[in-house]
Amino acid sequence: MRQERTGRGAREAVLIALAVWLAGAGELAGQAAKDTARQPFLAAARPELKRLIKEHRGVVGLSVMDPNTGDMYAVNGDESFPSASIVKLAVMVDVYARVVEGQLRLNDPLTVLAIDRTGGSGVLQFMDAPLEITVWDAVFLMITLSDNTATNLLLAKLPPHAVTERMQKLGLPRTRIFVRVNADPEDSFAPDSAKAYGLGMTTPNEIASLLTMLYRRELVSPEASDAMMAVLRHQFYKEGLPRHLPPGVEVAHKTGSLAAARNDCGVVYAPVRPFVICVLTKANEDRRWTRDNTAERLIGNITRVVYETLNPPAAATNSPD
């Protein structure tokens, strides 16, 4: 009888001790989860991102946002950079805003004359003139091929100062377009800025904010946001953001290049955690117009690091330069 009670008591003591241990372990696990949740956005990636940026021979601005949570990480995020063709995003937004406001229609005709042709990116400069296209054609060519002639046709309808005012109303005061492509800076409403920055200027944080609004379907209207995002998905130039991403990962983005500035900003539709990323550069030592340009490689490697951090299962499929 005594042995039975003694055995039962021992078992009860063991069970009580086990319960206490499990409770303590649960509290520790919960605390660990809370500690993990408090980790800064992209904490694991920050040392590598800082190293890549520090080693680049040029000035780099980076802004990464999680459009679903609002988490953000930036390096030189509020610094002004020559936008190059990135600012054509602002032109597209103004087009769609005017369509919603009833000032413009996407099927309105635009006539390309020989005098309208301008060099640099695009295909319209090589086509027979006169040629009739639509506003939508011009938007598509301006974004996907960065067509400069198409851009100027649109800027004849909505002048640079009006596009800039639209950005200011959206809370993006440093995203500005100063002049038509390849035009004399003296023809600008801000000639000194046009001389300093060229076509336009912006910051990594402002373009990331613009793309976040687009992702959330908050830009102009849900339908307009969807339409603009669909155009960005057809980007032709893939030397930057998509460079090291796994096959099948969709990127909706816009590039912009000058001799000393290479830029790429967009939405990466990653399978686990999509993200918005904007990489702007200036004062680059490497000014080659090749895929191996160091700024293009930098943009690809930065995007790879962010992708692998936010989407670890796919990390093994990437191969950096």
C-alpha cells in the first residue's frame, strides 16, 4: 500500500516538474518569437547591402518597402538623384489621371512627324513619318522601351511643369521632370535644375512610395493602377532588378540610364514576400554601355540579397556575378 502511494507520488512529481518545464519553454519560445518580430526589416541583409553599396565606385541610393506591412529600409533614401528615364513613371501617372478626369483618352491619336524624332532609347525615331499612334501606344513604348520620341509626344499634351505639380499633389515633392527629352535646358521652367539633373530628379524613397501606391491600387484609381502595373510588367530591359532572380519571378519595373547614372525601380512579385525596391546611382566611374557595367551588376546583386532574405526557400536558385 505504501509502495503504491509512493509510486503515485513520484509520478505526480515528475508530471508537475514536466508541466513547469513546458510552461517555461513555452514562455521562452514566445519571447523568442517576440524578439524575432522586433528585428528591424531586412536585419539579416543589412551588412551585405551596406558592403555592396560601400564598395561601389559611385553614389548609391536604396529604398526597399514591404507594400503589405509598410516595413521599410533605406540607404540615402532621401537623397536627390538624376532620375533619367525613371521619371517617365510620373508621366504615365499623369496620363492616367487625366484620363480619369476626362481630359484625355487612351485612344486619342498622336501623329509622329519627322521633326518629332529624337535620339536615344526607342523605336519611333526609326519609323517612317508621318505615323499615327495612340496615347496608349505612346505610354507603352515610353515605359517598356523607354522611347524618347513617345515621351515627347506625351509631354506636348501634358507639359513637364504639370507633371511635376501632379507629383507634388501626391506627396512626392522631389520627383520632378524639368524638360522634354533632349531639349535645351533653357527651355525648362527650371533651367538651373535641368542643367544639373537633365530630364528630371527624384529620390529612392519617393519612387518606392509611388510604386507602393501602385501595388496597393491606390494610384489614380484601382483600375488605373492595374493598367499601369500591367505596362510595367512588359519592361524590355532586364540588366538590373531581374538579373539574378529565379526564372518565373515577375518584376514590374522601370529603368533609367545616363552615362554616369544607372537606375532601376519596381515591384518584385516574390512567392513568399513581395517587395518594392528602388536603386538609384550617380557619379559612377564605370560608364560603359554594357551588361557588365558595375552599376547594373550592383542593382542585380542588391535585389538578389533582398530577395533571398525575404524569400529564403528560393535562395539556392540564384547565382551572383
